[in-house]
Amino acid sequence: MSATTSTSQFVLTSNEFAPNGTIRMEQVFGGFGCTGSNISPSLAWSGAPAGTKSFALLVHDPDAPTGGAGWWHWLVINIPANISSLAKNAGSSDGSNLPSGAIQVVTDFGGPGWGGPCPPVGDKPHRYNFTVYALGVDRLDVSGASASLVGYMVNGNALGKATLTGMFGR
């Protein structure tokens, strides 16, 4: 299951959902009226640009009714350059399932780790954009930064990116 990317050879895939496919209940948030298991999906990427020194993964819902800011569901930075996948449930809040050196940033749910989809009842299905960025730096030092500042720093150091979009509505 691959997705279209900004560079023709850098690709992000998941075993849990196809491009623009429905995200499984296993990945859906468990709270705010949602009854999912809140387990992050497996993700794999290939074709990173030459010169990649690390990766970052940002998961964002641009359709969240926040007045335009969307909702940050998962942010992982400082993924070593020799890593090309994250296993299912890598997004556990304690970070224990992440590759060594990778860290999670606080999401809009108020803590680090995967926060699955949970759009308002009756909304059209929301888009969940999973984007892996190839970075030209070994690590980002963004301790205590907001998700938006992390996004700014990731984009400022990106050599390329690959996006996979999943959908979910209720």
C-alpha cells in the first residue's frame, strides 16, 4: 500500500490502511466518545533522498474543527537514518517501542505518543496525513517545543518527504 509523494521515489506505506483508505478501529483513539484501541499503525518508507541524516514523522488532521490549525496526532523526531520503519504500536506513550534515539513530541491530546483518530460524530470523514520527512540534520533539539514549532523545524531541515493519507469518520 503505497502513497504519492513529493519526490517520485520516496514512498511511505502501512500494512493497516491503503492510501486514502479507512483507518482501522484498532488505530482509533480510546476516549472523547471513541472506542478504539489507540494503537499506532505500522509504517515503512523507502527511497529517501541522498544525504538523509535522520527522519521525522508527523501525523496531522487538517479537517479537525480547531479554527484552522488542525490537530496533531503524533510527532516523532530524531529517527536514525538507518531506520526505515516503525512497528505497529511504536507510538506507545512511554516511547519504549521507538528506535533508539527517537523521541515523541507532545501532541494536541496533551502528551507524547500516538493519539488516534476521533473526529466529531456526523463530520465528513477526516484526512489523517502521515508524513515522513528525510532531514539533513542528525537530530533536532526541540525540547519542550510545541507541535507547530516542531513542524516548522522539520520543514526547515527537510530534504524530502513522503505522505500517506488515511481516512476516518463516525
